[in-house]
Amino acid sequence: GGVLMVNVQRLVYTESGGFAGLRRGCTLEPAALPPVPGKQLQKLITQPPPPSAVAQPDTPNTMPDNLLYTLELVTEPPDTPDAPRWVLQYPATDVPEDVEDLIGYLHEQAQPLPWE
């Protein structure tokens, strides 16, 4: 097969940046997604993320005024004890069409997050 089966346990979505510097986000299980965002998630995890989409933890947000959407896929492949984490980042001004509905849905679900 060679098909990458990624078992996504949950989605951790955060929005940060913007003029007010507010943080919003939500965590939900893939099963909670409506059909279209669910399909987009499936499509997302059957292809390796483009190098640009994998965020480096120490990369500063170069556009402080722009809202940044961060989507973390917490995965648990049965054959590896330490699950890989996929962290995808999209500037709010430039969300790819193939994740538009997924990000849109998560955006609607997002609640203000306390500062850590």
C-alpha cells in the first residue's frame, strides 16, 4: 500500500496575532467535524504536509498585525509509541482553498483562550 494512515486523535486549533493580540482556539475530535471539513481533514492527512506548512517552534510570527491560524493534529499511529505532531500554520489572509472549510469551521468553534 504505502498509504500513510494517520490516526488523528484530536485537532488543536489556535488563532493568535491580530491588532488586539487575542488568543482564541478550540480542541475537538475529528468525529465532531461536519462532513465537508471532515473530508478536508482526511485529504490533509493522506498527503505529507508541504515543508512550509510544518511550523518551526522558534519561528517568530513575522507579521504581528496579522492573524495566524495554527492547526495541530495530535496523532497516534498504533505502531509508534511517540506520536508525531503535525503543526500547520496559515496566515488568515492566505488560507489554502483545500482547508478553507476546515479552518472556517474551527474558527467558528473557537473560544477566547486564557493567557498561559
